[in-house]
Amino acid sequence: MSELRLGLLQYPVEPLASFEAFAAKLDRLIAEGARGAELLVMPEYACMEVAAPLGAPTDPAAELDAVCARAADVLQVMRAAARRHQVWLLPGSLPWREQGRVRNRAPLIAPDGRVAFQDKRVMTRFEAEAWGVGAGDPPAVFETPWGRIGIAICYDLEFPSLVRAQVEAGAWLILAPTCTDTLHGFNRVRLSARARALENQCFVAIAPTVGVAPHLATLDVNRGFAAVYGPVDRGFPEDGVIIEGEPDAGQFVFATLDPARLEAVRTDGGVRNHRDWPAPPPPCPLLTPREMP
């Protein structure tokens, strides 16, 4: 497996005049990122920005309906940008309605326009209670020129078993498109990313929406920064931080990642988290205090 030049977009949510303006913005950003990276990652639900120019009232349900109705068109815009700029693209996620059910779906698009999908598995309260979004397909891994990678959409990253399944299937890099409206939410994702990188001795990359957009009910406030985290061991930074972006600023963050470094630390690290993961989890007995002799 060869080194990967990765670009993570802190996607700035802005007012747009039309669907065509969204397509032009996306094309401009992908063109910028493709100059510095082979694989680009955008945030979860970044495409919800298009709800306002589609004429949706500032209401979560109306915005969801508007974007679901044009989801296939949004996906075609994303595929066209990947083809035009010859880059691998994870353009965040989009709400996808099929047979009356809505899923939060992340497409991974190859430079020739081929596409595969990872659904979000665990919904936040907002998704489940306000939108009625349901659990999608289980975690998968994706074959790329750099080996197998996994996608964990935002809240999914907070559940170790989901990421562990991808790592055990060969993923050395987990891509996590995120969308959080508070620092509480962002820090849950950030700390989970660091934990998943530590316990699996892998790379985890996060990419958030950023900015304030009062014209949208769904993306009204967006907090966070893009980052890549790795093992906390030999050959890596002492805190496991590979790179972090400037908080709440629209920008790309770039990193060069070498899977060979992971193989080295898994083989001869100070600890072997990846190898020593208990499988299956041990039984958890119920204990009560007792008298000592």
C-alpha cells in the first residue's frame, strides 16, 4: 500500500442563490482540494445547504423533504466534480429517501464516477426524533488504490464496535464526515476519533461543517475543525495528533498518511492495542461485596 495525500474540508455553510450556485461552489472547492490531495473528504450533511435555494421554509422537516427530492441530482453534481478533477471524493453525506424510508448515506466516488455507499448506522436524537431517519446498512470497507478504508459518519464514530469491525476487515484509515452544532457535540466526535485511533492503531480523519447560517434550520450553527489522529506510540506524535485545522474556519487541511507506519507500530509498538483487542468481549459477572476473613 502506498502513501495517501488526504484533504479534509472544513465546509463553510453560506447563503446560496440557486441549486446551480451550490454546484458551482462544490466544483470550485473540489478543484482547490484536488490540487493538494488524491482523496478529499467533506462533512456530513453539507449538501443540506442547498435546501434554502430550493425554496424550503426554514424548518427542519421542510429542508429534509426538499433535499431528499433532489438527492439524486446532488449526487450527480458530486460525481461530475470527482470526474472533472480526477480525484477520489467522499462528499460528506446526504439524506436519501427510498421506499418511504430515509437514510443518511455517504457516497465514496472514484475519479471515473463509480460510487459505493456507507450508511450511518446509529442516529442522533435529532435525526431519529425530528427527521425520522433510520439505521442504514452495517459498516463496510472500501477498496481503494491505497488499500481498504472505512467510513464512520459522525455519531457512528462514538461506538467502538462499529469501527472495530472495519479495522478487522482490513481498514487502516477511517474517514468521519461530521456535522455538530455545539462544542459538546464536536468534542464527543473529536475525542472518539482519538480513542478509535489509539485502540485500533489506525488513522482516523474528521471533517466538519463550519459557520453560522440563520437562514437554515438544519445547519444554523456549525462548530469544529478537521483533524487526523493516529496511534499514541513510537513513530507518532506523543499525543497522537497528526494535524488539526483552525476552529470554525472554512479551509482545507492536508496530510500525507503512510499505512506502513501503522504496520510498524502494530508489530513493535510500546503496546499492541490492535493485536490485544479482546475478542469476543469477556463475560461481565455481577459481583457484590462480601465479608473478608
